[in-house]
Amino acid sequence: MAAVRFTVNGTGVEVTDLHPTTTLLQYLRVHRRLTGTKEGCAEGDCGACTVVVGEWLDGRLRWRAVNACILFLPTLHGKAVLTVEGLADESQPLHPVQQAFVDHHAAQCGFCTPGFVMALVAHRLDPENGAHLATEDVIAGNLCRCTGYRPILDAAADAEPGGLEPAPPPALPDNDPMPDYHAAGGRFRMPRSGDELAACLEETPDATVLAGGTDIGLWVTKALRELDDLVWLGACTDLRRIEATHDGLRIGAAVRLHDVHPVLAEHWPELGELLRRFASMQIRQAATLLGNVLNASPIGDGSPAFLALGASLVLRKGERRRTVPLDAFFLAYRKTALEPGEFAEALVLPWPTDGQLFKAMKVSKRFDQDISAVMGAFRLTLADGLVQDVSLAFGGLAAIPKRSPSAEAALVGHALDEAAIEAACAGFRQDFQPIDDVRATAAYRLEAGQNLLRRLFLEVTKPADAPRILDLEIAA
């Protein structure tokens, strides 16, 4: 493939000579002189670089807000990019969202304002894409250091309808060979199916497999790593599927966190609430659910929850497939059971059983867009007042996401009462030896983990009409 083709504010562009890890932010500011998109953190946290990307998915044009600072250019092939400069023209000097920001004094320095505006514009362009989210959730990935959020929320609520209709993505030839971009010593392949992906990794098993890029992007922008051979699974249509099977919910490797949110919330309400606290809207609309698991971070929010629910991974190498339980997948810090040339095709989440209870609890310094200090996810089944089955998984307490077998053994066959919970806490202390780091001390983590078990007891045994535990904590 000679060029990466996409549009910027309706104008077609071709990129032929930039390294594949060039970010969209670098391209916009340096090569297009579109400096309304700001560079803040270069890691997808502050939202100053937010742009809107349009793409055809399942026959529909979908728009989403993403962080340009960690988005590699080739992933935009065949898509449309809208920046703050493209929101208005001579007939309409300001977009209604921009005008509302002026009217409500929602901007001072203006550095973060374009990102706020673009996040809100994306929500207006594709309201079904985030219909379940409040405005506070839509802009949770944007930081404001000047006005505070109240005038911004007022502006969002008061913005008039309308605005220029952005141009759709460019038409690309059908039945072309698999896009394979070479430039500046780098290679970027874009397989369109799991079969093509498997063939790519058989050819070059050491290639870096890229999904949403919300983790790998930081390898480049922060760790300054050189990645010269990337295989991107975002164009694999068969890996974007969410399927209800006899064994459970099958979530493909290319399914984004945002897209799977309503499905998980329907069957596991606690998972839906947990996903509200996954990073930000911009990250969730780029990151994949499997990417969160496969990076094997000991503080990733998804892995403890899926561990507790008994999830498994479908792994593929060439034509061979194998299914690995998630609790056998994590081997050591950032080390997994994946073999060279092997990739995860899907995560399978068993359906809830009758009488099953599930709770997910995240401890962090703030509600939105923060990494866990401790994460607890608990599945248990009660029968005749006794615990019949239990799975207690934690993050932030070891080098890998990990279950607590001693705590589980202390509960099975016993009534769920204070004595059983205290025995589980004693077992928990045997299973974990956490470390001190910038997020929390070892002593804090041990205490917090035990308190999550005590909270589990309180939430499961409290009367149906009692206030939620969280409400009691806030009131206190």
C-alpha cells in the first residue's frame, strides 16, 4: 500500500512518507498546521487533543471522540477526521457548542476548550453511541484548569441544535489486497479478518499486535520505543463481533470497551457500572476489552472482574485454536501464556447462573479516569444459607491479577456471616504480599482488600430497602 488515505475536515489527504507510529496529533499540528488540537499530556489523559473520527461500521456512519495524541496515523485509513477548525465556516462562524461556551463563559485560557467542544460535538453527531451516558460522563476525559466544570456543563445543556454536517469518510476501492504500509523504515499491516491476522503473525511472529493503541501508544510517546513492525487488528470485521453462544457471551478481540458496555450492563449490572470508571469516553471508544486483559497489568480493572466470573480466552496460532481459562493465562508480571505468533481471538464470559451474586469494587483516588489502587471482584452462589461456590479476585495486590484461594476456602460450605468473612480476611492476608508504590502502601492495600470483603458481606446481607453502602459512605 503506497499511501494512508483519509479526510481531514472534508479534504482528502494521502500520507506516504511518515513512520507508522506518527500520531494524528503530530500530523495535524506539524504537517497540517491545524494547531487548534492541543498537546497536553501525550498519554490520553487530559483530553486537550480530542478530535472526532467518522467511520463506516455495519453499514452505518458512526462518529466517536478519540485522543489524537496516541492514535497512529495508519489506523485512520478510510476514515474521516474532524478537528475544531472544521466545525464552522463563513456561513456559521461558530458551532452551536462553541457559541454556548462563549455565552456561558465556559472558556478562559482556551487550551483545553477545543477538546471539550470536540467531545460534546461527537456526542451530538452520534447520540445513540452514548445514549446511556450523562454529559458528565461524556466529558470525564477532559480536564479544565480554569473555569471549573459548572459553566461547561451549563454550556453543554444550553447549546442549540444544528451545526455543519461533517463530510463522510472517503470511498476506498473494494477487494484490494490487505493494506500493507511501508514508510521511514516502519511497516504497518491492516488485516481484514482473523485469517489474515493469523497469516501475518505466522510470517512475523515478533510483530507488535496493535488494537486500540491506548497502551501501546504510550510506548512511543512516553517510553520513546521504536516499533517498526505493527499488525493492527482494528479492521478485522470478524473480531468486532459480540455473540451470544451456548457457553456464554463471546467478545471479539477488536470490540471496543464502549461498544460492549451496554451488553455487559444488561447481563451483569455491576460490570456496566465498573465500565463507567474505565478511563474516559475517548479511551473507551478506542481501547478494546481484550486489550485491557492482554496487557496483563496487575492494576487493570477488567481482569479481576473477568477472573471472578470464570472467563476464558480463545487463543489462535495459524489454524490452531485453544481455550485457556483466564486464571491460567497470567503467569508473571506482564507475562502471559501467549506463544510467539499467537493472538487472542475472543474472550468468553459464562452466563450468570441462578442464584449467582456478583460485585465489582474499585478503590482509587478519584471516581473518573483513575487507575485502581485495589480492585476487588467477587462471585458467589448461596443455597440454603450456605456459600456453595465462590470466586474472589483482586487487582493491585500482586504481580498479576489473582484470585484468593485461601479466602475462598474459608467461605465455601459456611454461612455468610461475620465470622466467615473474618476467616476469609485471614486467608486473604496469607495469599497476598503487596508492595508500596506511588498509588498506595502495602499496608493500605492489605487493609483495603479486607475491607472490600467486609463490604461484600454488608451488601449481600443488608435488607433490600437499605441504602447502598456507597451512599452511606458518602453521607458519612
